[in-house]
Amino acid sequence: MKVIINITNDSSVKYALRVIEELKKDPNVIVAAIVYRNSIKEKIRELDTNNLIERIISQSDIGLLDDDMLTETDVLKIQNIEDNYTKKSIWNYVYQDRTLIYNKRGFLYNKGTKLSRNTLVKTILKRFAIVEQFFIDFNPDIVLYATQDFGTSMATILYEVANKNGVPIIIPIVSKFNSYFTFNNDIYGPFSALEKAFNNNLIDSTYKIEEDTRLELEDYKSNNDAPFYIVKEKEGKVDFFIKKIKTIFTFSFSKIRGLFKKEKDFLDTKFWYYVFDKITISRRDRKINRLIKFAKIEDVKKTKYLYFPLHYEPELVLLVQSQDYLNQLHVIQNVSRNLPSNTQLVVKDHPMMLKRREPDFYKTILGIPNVILIDSNENSIEIIKSSFGVITIIGSAGMEGFFYNKPVLTLSDAFFNFLPCVKKVNSYNEIPDALLSLKDCTVSLNEQLILVQTIKEMSIDLNLNKIIRKYDQGNIDKTDSDKLNEFLKFLKERINLEVRT
């Protein structure tokens, strides 16, 4: 069996090698890798002492192409991609890569690229050519994503080429219920396996809900500080300070090492750019605190409103899954002008974005008459419970709305679109009719329980992201190790099933 594995960040390398080591217990397994950065490739070469991976290519190797004019051959290649792959414009693939469409200083991104049209298009053409040839040479039986991070253009192109060639694809994903991890085979949002299983269980009169499922859902909904996302462990001030010092030291050391590298990576962050970004963050934080007044949950409880949570950006849920809604400020403006006159829109920014945006972004939102900007530290579940309903681009807040019996509108192909009382709108002017159609819609407890139990039946209960992080840091304990071995068994069973079918 030939496996291509996709690895997008350095911290996943040790885990990915552990996965490959498990797979190669079968002597007939051959593994190749497509990775994001040269630093990942270097780390693999350093740690892969048993030569588990036969061949590696990285997006960094390809780099950015020159600014020469597009040739007739290039035009034919563009036409071939648009004819044979799922996106009907080459620009979809350009816009899926934040390093192409955004300017980056350190870790902050500004909209607008300095790259020419020819450079952008030719770079994507080259990446397609490399992956297509890789498939021809290696002829894989399955494509495996090491983690759920598939936001790089090479990861997207890998999916497209595998899909076109009928090669099975396995992507580990968070189920959005507790820390259950499961697998999907579509990077663009839909989760057909979950939809099929849920609908089958819904109409199966013999399908029984286990008592553990009832207790788990009850506990889940009562624990309002932590539902529907994986909770970060609370840290004391001393631990937080030590963690920050370690992060700064690790980053600084990596930048110093980078100065002496023979092989430069165009994706590397310059140390002084990183420092400048930190200063920018601090400046914005003070300015936002001085100029912007955010509402609290108590201010909106007596208001009839739809809840709209903003996404972190630039990130894959927008760049890959929801390109029509890349400008979230425009989304807010368009949603707000299509709301019924007696309904307001409560907007909450992603907690990790607050210091990354300019104050003018929030001032613009505050200037929209029927929009309320709520503090990003307010509990999302409490906001949902007090709302008339939820509207989201593609975020898991929609599934949270389902669990609290709220009508939900989505703008993109969210994985939960198949659920009762969830409706996708294809244009903003459909919002009033969609809200009207969901006015009397109710979700039964039985439907909620069937979803939870279906997720559990398709999943394994572990925080894979936490285990990967601890594995990379070398402090994985026996419990985590046992969980990881359980997950690897679960993964191998899925791989064998996909290859057999």
C-alpha cells in the first residue's frame, strides 16, 4: 500500500512519524510526504533515522515563480485545471493561500498582495504540475492528512488531485462535540458520512439511545463555560509567564538558527518583523480599549437578535471553505440590511482577533444602526441562549444553536447543514424568508441525542491536538500514550476500510 501524508506544521512531525511507524509495521507500506515548509522537511530528515518516508516535497521548495508574461502553454494549463478540477476559476486556488493574497510582516497579515497577477497564477500552475507529477510517479493508494490543518494551497491541490484520481482521502477532524475526533474526506465543509448516518438513525425505529449519551448531552449543555469547543487548560500567572518566556526563547533561537541556514525559505518570518508585530498588537490593544465600547450580555438579553460570530482570519474556514465571504465586514453590512425591522444583529469577534484588527474595523461595525458589537470575552453559549437564532458563515456556533433549539442560518456548506432547523441561504436577500420559514421550527431532544450518539459511534474520545503538542514537546504521559495508541488503531481500521472499498 502506498500512502501520501500531508504535514503542515513543525509540531506535527513527531506525531506524523509515529503514525507512519505504525503503518509500516506492514512491510508492504510505502510512504511519501507533501509538506508545507522546508523546516518541516529538515525536521523529518533529522528525526526519521529509519528512513520511514521515501520521498518528500515541500511548498517552500517550489517558492514563488517569476513575473514573466503568461505563455500560450500557461493558458492551456489554466484551462485544463478549470475543466478538470472542482473550482471553475484558477483564482479560487490563488485565494486559498494566505501567503499569496496577503502581505505578511511577522505573524500579522494585511490585505493586499505585492505579487503580480502573473506570479500568482504561475505559482499555482507550478504547484499543480508538481503534485500531478508526484501522483503519476508514486501512484498512491490513499492520501492521509496528519492533522485537520489543510489550509495551505499544496494541501488543497493535493485534495483536488487525489479526488480527481479517485484516491481515498482521510482527514482527522474535531467533531465539535467534546473532544471527540473523527474522520472526513472533504476539505470544503460537507460531512456526508455524518449526514448519512444521522439520517439513517433518525428513521430507524429500532435505534436505541444509550443512557451514557443522555447523561453526556445533559452534562454538556449544563456546562456553559466549556461546551462545543475544546477548552484550553487554565493557567496560573506564573505558568503563563513561564510559557511566554519559553515561546519567545524558542522563536528567537529558531530565527538565529535561520540566519545560518544555507537553504533559505521564503515563508520564514524575520525576527524584527515579529517584534514589530508585537509592538503593533500592544498599540492596538490600548487604542481599542480607549475608543471602542463593547456591549455586555446583560445589555442584549431583552433584545430580539440574531447572533453572528466572526471567524479568525486569515484561516482555512474562510480561505478554503467560504471564499465568497472573505470580507467579514461586508458580510455584517449585508446581513444587517436584510434583517426584519424588529431584529438586531449581535456580532462577537473571535477572541484571538481582538488585537489583530485596527480600531476602525470595530468603529465601522458600531456605525451600523441595527448591529450590536458585544465583548469577545462574553460566553458564546449565553449569547446563543438569549438569541432569536444564529447566523454564521460556516462556524460551529450553528451546531451550538441546534443544541439550544435555535433556528440557524448558514452562508456556506457547513458540515451541519443537514440538521433540523438549519438552513443554508444562497444570497443575503433570502434571509427574511429563511427566518420566516424557521420561525416555528423546533429541535427535539431525540434529534439532539441521535446526533450526539452518531458522532460518538463515528469517533474516538481524545484531544488529539493536545496529544500531538505534548508528543512534540516530549512530555507525553502513559495515559496520553495509551490514548494515542488507541487512536492509531482507529486510524488504521479506517485506512484499511477505505483502501478495501
